[in-house]
Amino acid sequence: MTLNPLLKGLRPTHPGEVLREDVLPALNKPKAEIAKLLGVSRPTLYDVLNEKRPISPNLALRLGKLVGGGPEIWLSMQQAYDLAETKAEIADELKNIPTLHAAA
């Protein structure tokens, strides 16, 4: 996979930020109504929007249905975010783990 050099060094975006900054304003509906339409509690939605909770497969399915595009995009964003955050958290430990290769 070839990475875009313009994105080098940038951390992946939490999907809650995309919802908060791009998707919800475009829908022009109150957050409480969005939560109701999704069938989730307002605190659940607010936690995602405030990047305190990840997008679960359940919520990804609901978002994919509500706004189109399917659940995969939401799960992909969450996975990229989680991997980048975890990689940064355990970077020192990863340096000490060797890469093994199969014997010829």
C-alpha cells in the first residue's frame, strides 16, 4: 500500500471528529434527533462526537444506514485511528520485538 506523502506524520482522524465537523452540520438536524434516528442514547452519540468512545460495529451499521456509504468506512476510520494511537503508546516496546523470518 502506497501512502500519500502529503499525509506523512499526520495522525488518522477519529470518526467522531468527522461526524461532528462534517456529517452532522451537513444534515442540519439536532444531535438529539440524530441519536434518536440512530437508535442510540444521546450520551453515546455525544461520547463518539467528543472522541471518548469508538465507533462500534453496531454503530457503524447504524451510521452507514442513516447517512449512506455503508458501515465499512466508519470501521475503517476507527481501525486506522486505533492502530495509530496504540502504535504511539507502545512504540518503545515494539522496538524491542524482533521480526522473525521463516527458515529456508
